[in-house]
Amino acid sequence: MDTSSISPQDYYNSAPFDGFSYSSYVQAYYFTTGILSTIGNLYIIILFVTFIKLRQLQCNWLIVFLCTCDVLVGIGTLIRGSTIVYAKNNLIVYIPTYTCSLLTIPFVMGYRVGQAIALMIALDRFVAIWKPFSYNKYQGPKTTLIFGIIGILIAGLLIFLIFYGADLGSSETLDNCNSPLGVFYFQVVPSYSGIVSVLFFGFYLTSLITLYRHLAATKKQQAHAQENLSRVQLKVFITVSYALSVGRKKGA
């Protein structure tokens, strides 16, 4: 739609603003989920900082990294809802592109870096199940630091993709302002997201299969041990019974 000469009233009475996605119910949903995500994950982070034992496991660090990303997602959701409500109530059609880019950073950073952290958790669990002795040997502050550096590098790449090629001196309509405007963002991020998702499910599926095989092997070993124990007990029972029988005959 050409918005160069449209009035604010006509703009907000046209698509997509006359649809359900911009209704008050959806905005209420944004505010509710944003608040719950922010408060809930901040609570987990506070528990992690408060209790020393929680900081001793590498996997817990990754979980806190993921909670930090979810806090950003919650803040980004609140920003999105607030932007829509403020713009509609004040009949604002155009928003500076620079402002749009800044407003999208929390949600994009939280969501996309969170994908990478989730993949790290899946990899962490896979190694812990597949090679537990090697996992215990190599887990520690250095490995956690490497994971953190990877997350920071991904965050830096995302900021570059958000701003690079965007016409920061122009303005965008509200419906275009809710997504990154960098020229390479939608060329790089979908591929990144697809690769991370495939690896995530691959590691988790492999972890489940490996865990099932370990449990089956353990159960088989236990069954074998139980069978051997039963045989021993049977031999003892026969021996004792024979001894008692012989003893009774001698006594008779």
C-alpha cells in the first residue's frame, strides 16, 4: 500500500490493522507473555546467582544463558506491544528506520542467540550421555567461557545484520517496523535458523537413542546378574537340601 499521502485514520482503518493480529486481544497477549517471560526467567537467574551449588554444573550455566535470552525475548515482546499501542493511540504512521532497528534488537537477540544456546544444551547433553567420562574431564569454566564467547559472537553478527544496508535516515510504517530492515538479514538468518534447528533435533534425538540403548544394556546386565544370582541361590538351595536330607538319613 502506498502510504505517502494516506491519512493516519485511513492507514489504521486499512489492512493489516483491521485484522486480528493488531487487535487489543493480541496486544494483551503480548503484554502478558512478555511480563511472564521477563519475571519468570529473572527469578531463575536470581536463584542461580544466589546459590553457589547451582553454579557448579556446566549445564546450569547454559540454562542461565538461555534464561537471559528469554528475558530479552520478554522485553522485546513488551516493546512490540507498547510500540503498536502507542502508535495506534497517537495515529503515528511513520517511525524512523533507526528507531525501528533499535526496537527489534532485544527480541532478535534473545530469540536467535537463544536458538544457539539451546543447541549448545543439546550438544552438552549428547556428550554427557555418549561419553560421560570425557564429559566430566572437559566440563568446567573454560568450556563454559567458550560457549559464552560463541553466544557473544552470534549477537554481534545479528547486530551487524540488523543495521547493515538499512536506510537509517528514512522512515518506515508501523507494519514494516516490527522486523529487521538490514539487506542481508533475511538472506542469512533463515539459513542459520534452519541449520541450528536441524542440529538441535539431531543431537537430542541421538541423545534419546543413546540413552535408551544404555538403559537397555544396563537392564540386560541387571537381568543377567539376577539370573546368575538365581542360579547361585538354586545351587545353594539344592546343596542345603541335600545336606539336610543326608543329615536326616544319618540321624535316622
